[in-house]
Amino acid sequence: MFTDLLYRLRSLVRRRVVESELNDELRFHFDSEIDKYICQGIPREEALRRARLAFGGHEQIKEDCREAHGTSFVETSLQDLRYALRQLRSNPGFATVIILTLALSIGANSAIFSVISSVLLKSLPYPHSGRIVRIFLTSSIYPRFPLNPFDFRDFRARSESFDSFAIYTRGDMQLSGTSTEPVRLYGFQITSGFFRVLGLRPQLGREFDRSAELPGNGRQVILSDRLWRSRFAANPHIIGTKITLNAQPFTVVGVMPPGTEHPGNDYHSLAYGDDVDLWSPFTFQGNPNQRGSHYTEGIARLKDGVTPGQAQSELNAIMAGLGREYTNDANWQLLVVPLYREIVGASQRMLFVLLGAVGMVLLIACANAANLLLARATTRQRELAVRLALGASRSRLVRQLLIESLLIAFIGGALGLAMATAGVKALVTLLPADFPRAHEIHVSAPVFAFTFLVSAATGILFGLIPAIQASRTDPRRGLHEGGRTATGSGRLSRLRNALVISEVSLACVLLIGAGLMLRSLLNLVHLDPGFREEHLLTATVALPNPEYNSIEQAEHFYETLSANLAAVPGVEFAGTGSDLPWTGYDENTSLNIEGKQPAPGDEFHARYHVASPDYFRALGIPLLHGRFFTAADKSSAPLVLIVNRAMAEKYWGTDDVIGRRVTWDDHPKEKDWFRIVGVVGDVKDKPSSPGAEPAFWWSSLQQPFAFLAESLVIRSTTGQQTLADAVREQVHRLDPALAVADVQWMDEIVYGSVATPRFAFILVGLFAGLAIILAAIGTYGVISYSVSRRTSEFGLRVALGAQRLDVIRLVLSQAARLILAGTAIGLVLALALAQVLKNLIYNVSPADPLTFVSVGLMVVVVAVLACYIPALKATRANPMIALRAE
Amino acid sequence: MSPSNIDLPQGTLDLLILRTLSLGPQHGWAISERVQQISSDVLRIQQGSLYPALHRLERRGWIKARWGTSENNRRARYYELTRAGRKQLEVETDAWRKLAAAVAQILESA
């Protein structure tokens, strides 16, 4: 086997040497033969003749020997390749069109595949990441809810399913004491097993142990590699030193390696990625029998062989036991979700839709290429007939034509790969900011392999039919038909028509997809969000330092800051609140309503917020009834509440609910009731949510507990850029030790909130544009080919008195049949396929009549325009030239 | 060509070449001469089949070729058996004998 390979390789690589050796060998034989005859006394002339006779065809023997070398397939293929290159060079226009269209479509496929391969196919950057799961509570009201820490402690103690089980919760911290201005850092509080769950180890120091979970031991910190390098000069002796976080000394116990990705979380969410700066221990504080508070998220590593389902049943059994001990724990179930699905699940469908869309573009490009090749094969019939007549085998012809189409496909593929490399970079910048694993996307080895396979498949797909078709050439008829113009054979033109119809229908499908996405995007953009986003600056300020320990102290700071900001020139209103719309805030509570009983198994619930007097005015949220908060709504005054319209309508059936009362106390005294003083308009929870969930606001001076940080909202008249600096200046004038974070214009938040639908629309729109251009080229090609074949017919018609318009009508009516058939098929196909988009489009029916009608018209118009040029050409058919051509 | 020579059955050419080379290295012309001589002119190898066969055997690794000098002092390509070739010769000889015996038996009994 090995010698065989070596032998073939030598024959191939040292072809010239092997050839000359063969020559010498045969020459020697020939001469020996002559010598023999001469020795026998035969005259030289006669000896020569006999030797030649005995020898047979010299070239034939050589050919047979080459065959015996086992290299003839490669050699003739190389010949075919050279021939194919010559063919392409001799017809550069044809080659350019076909290669460019293929390059664009293969490139688009490779680019989308790069995203899929990096986001969906590559495993997460944690060892044995398939065993990592996220753990949530679930109930009929809250499908995914954070865990209570004490519940977690019981799960950890009693469950057998996990190698390691941890909880984590957002714990941003303010770093000061290094040379620069204080900064807000992204942080998480984690229990001891957190990094063991992820399978990661600190590059310096160690992970937290159980003792760090005890109250009083929490002042330890693990740094990210980035923070360690950027703020601490990669100090190798940092372990054991103290740094100042939230104005308290923390001991550094570890430094994580680069590429420590945050697994993503829901509650005060931070998307998957390497944005976390530091981790501090989660400490268990408070009464373990009070389990109503849920703010930690579970993550665990399953033991080998344990399925998420088994783990879920085990946890449910434990939860049922806890439910008997603690009232807060009744009615909860557990949800165990693989981390992979948690991170990429949401983007999966969109990516597959995009892959489907580029796949269709590629099919159109294939049909296009096949069409062009078919047209050319007809003009090459004469050449093929000659080769057949000279004894070329049909399989050899098919092979040669296939090599041509493969060559075209591979050139297109190589160009496409280059385009994809550039395209992927553009793609990543277009991606929504929270798109999972965006920074991991690049053109990698699997993408190369994919492009290679796609190119090969493309080459065979568009080359095979024309090749088989061409090999069917009858040498006699081929020579004959090539000699004079005639109408193409019926089967061939039917095939070409079918290709055009499918191109038009696929383009139609893509355009409808793009149209639906555009409608959905416009709906989202033109949606009334419930607030006014223009000229609205937002920021976050946290008050971790001890001088703000009480709510009064903290609120005094925010009040002063708001007043100072309102005095800045150009500022209309400045307020503070617990959160901003559309930033993922989702804090809920159950409540009691005066005079009402919830249905059994259900409870009154709503999302809670905090607002200062000017919060709503600054955001531009309209007041429907009653009043906003005032400075008089302080802790000593009667307790008041503002609710949104959704809450008013859900629980009282009317939006005028001024004077109604709610409470959080199960046995309320008179002072525990909150009186509703205002009803405000709904703000959609997310840009794409159908409406708003019930929500209410406490007056910031009456908030029952302190928030980690508050958001500033500043409405200005002009939206001047200097306002951001003014905000920092005002904060630091009050307290230079505070960090100002998330300084952002609200319209940027709004713009970012539609990033995903915009991304999907831009891509599908691009693909659809490409598709319609390809379909137009295809239609143009087929019609102009048929016009050129019918030149004599048109010439005759013109000679017999046909008008220009008649000829145009003749050509267009032939084209119209194809175009209408294609459009009709496309519309039906789109009707079926658009169901896939259901979850991706907002407020548009997948069968939206406007989109279907306008796309149908557009396709017909574009395709007819594409046929207009060949139709015009037909009218110029000169009867004399046409007849002479016969 | 003498009227008495017959066409070689499929597969026998390789056997004849291997057998001839088992006596020692030879060039192509000598192989064809030797076969013709030994078979008293009954078997004659056509050059058209000899050289492709030699190249095929070489590819399979049963014979190997090197350049040498012929009796009349010319550069000639000599072939010799390899170890694998010797084994192959035994296998093929054995197979041939069995085949010949079987054919003879049938011919005699019929």
C-alpha cells in the first residue's frame, strides 16, 4: 500500500524524469529487436519494418504504461483544469458575473456560519461545560425566580446530584484609593463553590472557602485579570494585601486568569462575558426562618451521569420538604436548565433563520450559475460534439465540465472567504450589545472547512445538470445544430425556465422575510414607549460609604444633587429613582389590597420602584390622575403611592383609583396603609412586550428599604453633550469619593433596545437584496438568450410588418409567464415559511397582506424590467441580417 | 508471427514475468525473448502488454527496477524480484498449478 502510494507520487511529482526513462526503455527494446533481426541476416530496412510492426503503436504503449502508473486520473484532471482556466479567461465577462455572484453568496454563508460556529457549536469556555446548569425557582406567576439563600444552604446540604453547587448575586463595588477618580466596578457576591462549578481556578491565590460565608468574614475579594493588570500593575505579590472597596478595606485572596467568563444572570443582570471585575464572598445574614426574600441565582455542576431532569426531581423533593417547614417555601418548584441553553438559547432561532436565508441566497446563486452554464453549454455544443466524434468518452466530458464548474465554485469560495473575513468584523459591530459570545466570533478552522464543503457542493450542484445535459450531445446533431441557429431543444429550455421560476420564487420568499422584519422593526421604533427618550440623560450613583448609611442621609444626598442639577443651565427637570425603563430591572412583591381577596392560589403582586418628585416629569411619563410626589411626602407624612394604569386596571378595573389603599402587612394597623395619590401612564416593560405589568412607586423619602444605587434622570432642552460632564462635576462637588456610572442618553438605551430586530432586518434585507439582483440577472439571462435564438423569427415578423410594441409584447408575455409563476410559488412558500418568524417579529402577522402584496408587485416589476432590455433588442432585429444568418 | 502461438490467458502474463525474473535480473527485451525461447516460440509477449505489466508490477512492489548496462554495452532498465514478489510468485504458481490440474481433469473425464 505504502510503496504503491510512493510510486504514484514519484510518477506524479517527477513526471518528466519518469517520462524520459520510459522513452529510453522502449527505445532500448526497439533497438534490441532490430539488432536481433540483423543478426538473423535480415537487411536493415526490413528489420526496421518488422520491429515497428511487432512493436505496435509507440504512443499507445506509453499511454498504457502511464495508466499503469496509476496517475492518469490526476494527470488528465490537471489537463482539464488547465483547459477550464483557459475557458474562463477566454470569456471574462461570463466568468466575472458567475464568480462574483457565487463569492457573495458563499461569503455570506461563511460569515453567518462563523457566527453559528462560534456561538452555537463551540462549547462554552468551561471544562466539561455540558454538566453546568442554572437553577431557578418557578411558580405559576413567576416562571423564573431567584433563590432564597437559606433555601440554597439546605439544597446544598441535602442534594446528591451535584459535584458543586453555588449561588451568586450582583454586588457592584466602588473602588477608591488608587491614583485615579473612584470607579464603579462590576462585581458579584459568590458562595464558596462558585468557581469549582465553572471548573476554573485562580491564577494567583485561592477561591473563597466556606468560612468566608460567615457574617464578618466577607471582606475578601478575588480580582479579575483585567482589573489586576489595569489597576494594580499585575503586582505578583498582591495576595494578602488590602484594597479599598465601598470605603472598606478588603483583603485580596485571589486573581482569576484571563478569559474568566461570567456565566450570565437574570436578576440585576449582566450578560455572559468577561465584564466582571471582582468577586466577593456571599455571607449568610438574617433570620434563616424568614425565606420570603429571593435575590440569589443558582448555578451547579452535575455529577457525571446525572441529568438535569434527575437533579430537578431531587431538588423538588427537597423543596416539598422545606415547604412543610417554612410557609414562604410552599408552592415553589425548581427549574434546572443547562447553562448552554441559558446563554445561547434565545439567539438560536434567529441564527438558524439567518442561516436559512443565506442558504436560499446560495440556492439562487446556484440556479443562476446553472442557467449561465446551460446557456453556454448550448453554444459550446459544437465543441463538445467534435470531442465526442474524436472519441472522447462521455464520462470524460462530464468530468471536464464538472471540473470547470468546481473551478468556478472554488475561486468563488476563496473570494467569498476573504469577503467573509471582512464581513464577520462588520457583523460583530452590528450585533446587539448583549448578544452572547459576540467577542468569540471569528473566522476559524471549522469555517474554512465549511466554506470548502459548501464550495464543492455548490460546484457540483450547479455543474452537474449542465454537464450531464452537455454529455447527451449527439455528435451528429450537435455538429449540425451548431452550424446554424435553431431553437434550443425543448427539454433544455424547460429546464432553464424551471431554474428561473425557482430563482424568482426564492427571492420572493426572502423579500417577504425582509419585509416582515422591516415592518416589525418600524413597529418597534414607532412604538410609544410611554416616556420621552429625547434629550434625556441618565446615570447611576451608588452611595456605599458609611456616611450614607441611613435612608434619610442617602435621600438627602439625592435631593441636593437633583436640586443642583436642576439649576444647571439647560436642564428642565432632574429626578432620581430606583431604576430606568428598559434596563432589565424587575423587582416584584406581593401585596394586600383594601377590601379585596385574591383568588386562591393566586396573589396580588406588582413590580416596585422608588421615585423622587421630579422623576416622572424628567422621564416624560404622563400623569393620568391625581398628583406626582412632592417634597412633603416624607417618612413622617402619610404614606402615599403612585401606580401605573396597568395596576389600576388589573386590580380595580378602572384607571381612576385615587384614594384606594394597599399594604404589605398581613395584619395592618391604620398607619401601615399606603394611599394611592397618582396614576401614571404605562411604560412597556421591554420594547417588544405587549403591554406593561402592574407596577407602583414609593416616594423616595418613604422607601421601606435602601436601594444599592439610584438612577439619575435629567431632562434638558437641547441634549447638549457637555451635560455628562456637568453631572460628574455636580456629584463630585457634593462628594469627591463617589463614582458616576452608566452615563448614557436615554435615546441610546432605546436605540440599543431594538438592536436585535435591527440586526436581523439588516442581514435579511441584505440577503433579500442580493437575491432579487440574482433573480433579475437570471431572468435577464434566460430571456435574452431566447431572444438571441429567435432573432430570425423576430426579423421575419418585423419584415412582415410587426410593430415594435408587438415584438416587445411578445417577449414580455413569454417572460411574464415565468415571472408570475415564480412569484405565485414564492408567495405560497413564504406563507408557509413565515411561521418560523413568528417569535422574531413584533406586531406583524406572518401573513401580513401589505408585505405580501407589495413584495409580489415589486418582484414582478423588477423581473419585467430585467426583461425589457432583451425585449428592446428583439425589436431591433434587422430582417435582412436575420435571414442571412440562416 | 508463427501460426502456432496462442493468446495468453488473463493473469498469466504477471506469472510469466515473475517466473522469468526469479532466475535473475533482466531487462524487458530479454524477458520477452526468454519467454518465447523457453516456450519454444509458442508464447510470445506483445511489447504493448509487457511494459504496462512491468510498470504495474513495480507499482505493486513485487519487482523493482534499476538502470544497468546490457550485454552490448547499452543503458538498459533491469528488473528484479523483491521479497514480496518472490512470495507472490509462489502464490501464483500454486494457483496456476491447481487451475491447470483441474482443467486437465475436466478435459480428460469429459
